[in-house]
Amino acid sequence: MDEQQQLVVMQLIMAGGNAKGAAVEAIRAAKAGDFTQAKSKLKEADQFLAEAHQAQTGMLTAEASGQHQPVSLLMVHGQDHVMTAITFRDLAEEIVALYQKVTQ
């Protein structure tokens, strides 16, 4: 894995972790009754996921143009972070909605 690929993997890991963290903060804000903050944190999670998507798109574009992208355990780990963050963010949105419904 070359240095550029390592940077992309680190982007995936960081963006995924940041997105999941923002989703956790959204749930905590909703639990405290602060739905404005909860929605803001969900948007923040979306921004981090957009960063991860950009990194993935770069890799896919290179692969599609004939530049083989080697798959390493580190790459799989980075992709796993992103997929987990996407799932967690989606569930966080539902939990925020539930907290909001219960408090009304």
C-alpha cells in the first residue's frame, strides 16, 4: 500500500469515527431534550460521511479507470468504520425521533 492509499484509508477511519461520534452526541442531546442540538449533530455526522464518500469515490474512480487498488486489511478496516458509522447514524436518527415523540 503506497502513501496515498494509506492517506485515503486514514480518511475513511477518521471520517467514520467522527460520524459515529457525532451520532452518539445526537442521541445524548435528544435524551437530554435538546432536539435542536440533536439534529445539528446528525447533520454533522452527515458531513463526516460525505467526506468518507468522497474518499471512496476517488478509489472507485481510479479502479474504474484501470488503476488497480490493492485491498489490504487496513483498507477493509477503514471501509468497516464507514459502514458501521452509516448504520449507527441511521439508527441515531430513529432514536432521536423516538425521544422527540415520547417527550411531546
